[in-house]
Amino acid sequence: MLVDSHCHLDFPDFDPDRSEVLARARAAGVGYLLTISTKITEAEKIIALAESIPDAGCSIGIHPHEAGREPVTDSARLVAIAAHERVIGIGETGLDYFYEHSPRNAQQRNFRAHIDAARISGLPLIVHARDADEDTADIMEDEMAKGAYPGLIHCFTAGPELARRALDLGMYISISGIATFKNARDLRDVIKTIPLDRLLVETDSPFLAPVPHRGRRNEPAFVADTASALAELFDISPETLAAQTTDNFFRLFSKAKRPMQADA
């Protein structure tokens, strides 16, 4: 089976046909989904959604775009909410200097609070990094020196330096449909340097639909297309890629309940 390790099933893009989207994901071999929080003010909503979907978990956190608009949230509040059985990760959090939707100091403060919550709870940190590679790595390394925490860089699109520094910290790296784009040759070259036992796959749906669906609304079923492209990149079978990335997911997100069919 496959896991979509990062999707936004709570977004209104899926309101008209969410049940059909989930059915298509299952038909495509997606056995588990992680739906990602972007706003602490919508924590109850995303937890309720995860509870309504068999074989789904959610995260809790504040996206860097929202860091200047959501209430200032400390690690204690994040940890308290993360005690819910369906919350299996902290974030997404991190830094985005491309859009600058929130002040950089607010993003950095938010990032450090989430790291502390991951450290305390033991749940993986889900990191968003765009046009902020050096600050992202510097903060992760600074915080790791204060105490270890698990985590991953999601929707990885950076260069080899952030990959190296993240891997050196013991983190995982998740690949989205961007890796299938024709103009993503440099990214694919970096991806080939990632150890297979640190690799995850995701859609980041409803965004970033992979080839051959580019230009459409993305959905969890399309993680199969990204996985197929990665299998070709690594010169392994799709079945091997699926098994490895699924094992990696449940190793990292150890609070998630692995579906029975994953062991079949």
C-alpha cells in the first residue's frame, strides 16, 4: 500500500466530493492519509475530520503563512491538543520567505514553539521550507542541540545543502508531485541522494498535482503517480518503493495505527 503523508482534506476544495476523493484514494492503493493542520483555531475541525475517516490521522499546528494571524501559541498548548489519539504530528510549521505572508520574526517564533512541542510530545515535526533554507537549517540545528526531536521536511524542493543538514539531524524528507515536473531536473538530482529509508511520498493536495494530472486539483489518489516516478528515478519496482515509503512513514509517525492490509 501507499501512504499520502501530507494532504489537506479539510480544505474547501474537497467539500463537493470528499467521499468520492477518499474512495478514489483507496482504489489507487492509498491505505493511510495524514491530513495536515494549518491553523490552531481550526484544531477541533481537523481532528473531527480525521475521526470520521478510517485509516487517517491529522497533525496540529500553524502554517508559516498563518504565523502572523493566528493566536500566539506556545508549545504547552500544542502538546495538550496533540494528546488526542488521532493527532500524530506537529505542524505544519517552518519558514516561507517566498510569499512573506507573515513577518519573519513571527514565523521563527512559531517554528521554535512547534519544535519544542515535537521534542516534548515525541511526535514528528512537519517542516515547510521555501526560500529559507539557511534559516530553516540553522533553527533546526540550534533546537536539536537543546534536545532531540523527530521530523521531516515536507514537499521538499530545496537544494542539496538543506537535504544534507536535515538528514544529518536524523530527519526524513517527503517528496511531492513537483518531482514529476519537466523542469525539476535539479530537484530529481537531489532526491537521488536521499537514502531510501528516509524517503516519504505525499500529494500536498489540493495543490501541486503530479504529471499526468498537472493543472488539475490534486487529490490523495495521485500519490501513486509520484511514487511511480520515484520508483523509476531510483530504478526499483513500484512495489518496493511503496513498501519502503510506507515502512518509513509508520516508523516516523509511530503513533499512527497501521492498517491491517499494510502487513498483507
